[in-house]
Amino acid sequence: MKVKAVLISLLVIASSLVAAEFVNYKKLATSLVKENKKSGNFATIDEVKKAIKAKDWLVADVRTKEEWASAHIKGTVRIGRQAPENGLALHALDDEDKFVKPNLIVICNSAKRASIEAETFRKMGFSNVKVFDLYSWIDKCNPVVTNYSVKKFKSGTGLKFGAFYAQHCKK
């Protein structure tokens, strides 16, 4: 009986030590967004527009395929969060695995997921990594495009709907 009590006590202590190291997603993401803003790594709308046209920049969206399909910035690429290194390799590296686009802006809805992913991308060797939130883009009356069509979503049907704006933008 005493052995059982000791084992349970040890289990409780061990689990509380592990739990003490756990970082809540919301807290982590919020703190990373603040760090990116403070350090100048939060991109502006103008920086995003310039990066989309620049040869040495990649603007990557890390949202789900459903979020991407509903609205994304024209000229950006979607990088899945499950294996982002594969998606980035397709767009940022040449055949010899050398950077052709060493600079990166990572986008998601609120910049929280982007901030977490940006940490990984910095460690992968990108020279300059910034984050951006799609909400700011939309709120400032910049257009988004969609893959949805009159038929059930199948990565779009090739129909062109044009650009969409937030309701308050009167365009």
C-alpha cells in the first residue's frame, strides 16, 4: 500500500513539473506578436505589397486550405503548417537548395500562427522574416481573392470573380 502511495506521489510531482514547462498557445502567440512588433518584424501593408513584387521576397500564408480558399492576398503562396519546409523549398530554394528568396513575410489571420511559424523559418536560415495579419489588409480596404466558386469548393473552378473588399470599403 505504501509503495502504491509513493508511486502515485511521484507521478503527481513528475506531471506537475512537466505541466510547469507547458506554454499556453494563446500566451505564446500573443507574446511573439508583441515581440515582432517591438523588434520591427511586423510587416506593414506597403512592405507586403512591395514584397509580393520583389524577386528576393516570398509572402507565405500559413492558414488552412479552407481559410486560404475563402480569401487570400493575390501573389501570396499557401504553405501548409504540417510540413512548411516542403512548401518553402518549392518557392524559396533553387535546385541546389540555395535561397533564391531569402526574405519572407508570413501571413495568417491575426499574425499569431504566423509569429509561431516565423520562429521556425528563422531557424531554417531565412535572412529576414516578418509577420503580417490578413485582418489589417482587409480592414484597410485592400482586395482579397477567393478560390470558391458557384460549385462546391474544388480549389476553384477556373472562374474569375475579381477582387473582393470588406463591406465598409464601398468599392
